[in-house]
Amino acid sequence: MFKRAIFLLSAFCLLLSACSATPAPLPTETAPPATIPTLPTLVPPTLIPPTETPTATPIPPNTRPQYTMDVQFHYANKSAYVNETIVYTNNSPDTLTSLVLAVESTCSNSFTLNSLAVDGAPVANYIFDYQNVQPYIRHRLEIPLAAPLAPNGQVTVQIGFGLVLPVVGNFSDESSLCSQIYGYTSQQVNLVDWYPFIVPYVSGKGWVLHNPWYYGEHLTFEAADFDVMVTFTDNSSPVIAASGAEIPSTGVNTKRYKIEAARTFALSFAMEYRVATKTVGDVVISSYYFAPYEVPATAVLNATAQSFEIYTQKFGSYPHKTLSVVQGDFNDGMEYSALYYHSKGIYNNYDGTLKNHLTAVSVHETAHQWWFEQIANDQGFEPWLDESLATYSEIVYYETVQPDALTDWWWTYRFDPYQPLNQVDARIYEGEGQRPYWNKIYLNGAHFLQDLRARIGDEAFFAFLQDYLAQMRGKISATDDFFRILRAHTSADISDLIAQYFQNPH
Ligand SMILES: [Zn+2]
């Protein structure tokens, strides 16, 4: 993520939207009607076994959560009925007496729970309430299980829900914790974190679900398989950007997408999207953009494809068949599985060179397909694990494409103006403001990695990153995993670096 990233505006406004001079344009559409149009009763789709070639993930596909979603979307009204089925296997050594789901779309009062069943039996005693920690957001859905779920046991959850999308970013102060991407604008619909999902369960810790915060991400995602069908009930036919690859569908006005071992399934619709594509190996990279932005959108595509090749070589392979970049109709950027949003303001300020924010953020967000998508982390409590690596991956990109000129530029442009603080291992709640949070987690995290590389040498550094990816791919990494795998690749004393950059011993 690089929120609301804006290109150089002045000597005092170098990078990010905390000092943006180009606020997001206010959407002009009126709010959707309060009532959802009546739709026919839906039959949950049948689960279809995965057909993709298995990836290097160490988790057998049949024990990953399996999400099947049938989305009946009324484009004109910006509303939907969704039938969701989750086949969940208890991969922990504990017997589970309940399941905990995150329901992020409640944040904007967009979500209505219509039905809930476990193994075919309706559930009425669910707890759908606020977490008892400020700020209060009603996004935790706990489903007691009629029969305890033993290790390796499997359960099927069926959820029927409605969505009435909000206008993107059109929230009151109290709702500023809500997603600034989810919803619609005059020309774009964005479904991100839009469906209930079972949060990770960690033995000894319990369910991992933190409250949102004013900056940073708070969610943690297990790798899961998704099979998503979208039908436009008003016969509209927008262009669709999706996590996952499109597969044939027999329905009228229906599109179907599948992806395996993914973290979170995002969708974006627009009537006016243009699409530029490039193929790298067997992966199709697509840049979705609005007509006036062909030049920056092509630069985004090129930077994404070029960094994709570099990261594949330096870190390891990419497991999916597609990667989509979506120009946001807002000033924000965010990574999802096989898809990332890019800030509109950055397209506006593209200067045609590599030494600019459009390129730096493109390669940063692309790196999240390794550090976030392939190796997940507790983004609320250990955000450095993905953000410092994504930020440092910018350097890996620049030093590869123009070793002499661009790496020095990166430090001068990206790092030096901000005098980063230490506390690389701060939680998002300890950020002390958005700019200090970025300084600690992103910038000082990248500086730590630079110093670490200088200490242990290039060979050990990249061998470590490749091994870290190989061991943790498909899993949720913790800081302990990072240092455990690192120490297998070096005997160098790094205690002074840890003391310098981290607030806790590691
Ligand atoms: Zn990021």
C-alpha cells in the first residue's frame, strides 16, 4: 500500500497525500436507493474442484478454505445479492467451538446479513457485534458451532448477504476508519474486502482480527481458493478487472473467475475502462485505465511487467496466471490478490521518466504480489514484514534497470527528506500519525534491509529472500520466521542493527 500517493508537488510535499494538493474529486452520483430490488431466490453454486496446476505452496489445496461466491449485481443501483459458500478445514491442532469472520463492508453500513447456515443447518445464535476495543467497528461475526470442529475436520458455511455500495470515500468523520476504496464513483465500482471471510486461527493466540486504524492495514489473510461468479441483473455489461483468471461461464451476463492460494478477492467494474496488456512468461498483466490516461497507464504496465520479471528472478516465481492494475478513480493505492489499485493523482502527475512516483509506486505495489500475496503477515501488528520488503523491492528494481543513476536517486527522493524514525517493528496503532508511520515501517524498514544486505553480502541476502519465500509461501509469516530463516543464511552478528532499528529484541 502507498496511500494517496501524489507525485512531487513542492519541496515540502514530496511523496504522499498527507500533504496532497489534489484531493480526491467528489463523486457526483446520488446515493443508491435504500431498498435492494427484489431478485429471484438464488441456488448456491456447486463447488467445482480446482483445475489449475498446483503451485509450490506447501499447503495441499484441499485444506485451504474454499470460497464460492455467486454475485447478483445490479449495476445501475450499485447493489448486490451474494450467496457465499465457505468450505473450511481446521488446520490447527485445537478443537474449534466457533468460527470468526471479518465483515469489513459493515463499516459503511453497506452489508445486510440475509441467511446463515453451517452444514446445512440455519444458525441463529451468531454474535455479530463490535469488538470491545476502540475504535468500535462492527466487523466481527462469530458463529458458534453446534458440533466442535476437531483438527482436520471440515465444515461448510453458507452466507446470504446483500450489499448496497457507498460512494467511495464519502464518509463522515466517525467513519474515516472505513475503506477509502470500497464503493463506487461516477465511473467505477470497487468491491474490495466485500465478503465475510474466516480470519486466521493461530493455536495459542486464537482468531486474528484487529480493529481498523486511521492508516495502515489491519487484516490478516489465510491463503484460500476462490470461485466467483458475477451476474449483472440489469443486463449491463461493464468491463471487469478481477483477482484471478476468467474461465468460461454459461450464464447470460455472467462472468466467472478462479484463483487458488490467494489472500483476498477484489473486483472492479467500469463501463469506460480501457485495457492494455502484456504477457510475461505465461502471466497476462493488464492495465485498466480511463481514456485520457493512456500514456501513464502504459508506463504503469511497463513498470509492472519489468519489475515482475526482476522479482521473479530475484525472489521466486509468481503463482497466478494474471496480474491486473486498476487506475483508481480516487487518490489511493492498495494491493489485493493478483490486482492492485493505483492512485489517480499519480497518473495526473506522470512526467515520462523512470525517476518519478508513478514508477516507484508501480514497482512497490507489484512487489506486494510477493510480500503480502505469497507471504502474508499480520498487517496490523507486524506491518513491516510486507511494507519494508515492498519498499526495498523498489531499490531492487531501480538498481537492476539503471544501477548507477537510479539507486542514489531513490535514497535522495524517497528517503532522505523524511528523517525516518526507528521502531521498524511498530504496530499500525503505534504509528503516531500517517507520515511517522510510513517513515518507521516503510522507509526505515527499507534502510534496515539495506544495512542488513551490506552486513551479510549480496549472495547471502538474496539467498535468504529466496529461501524465505520458499519456506513461507502460502503461509502467514511472523517476525520470528523472518529472523529464523535469515540466521540460517548468515553467521554475521546483526545485534547492533536490531538494537538500532527495532524496539523489541529479535
Ligand atoms: Zn505497500
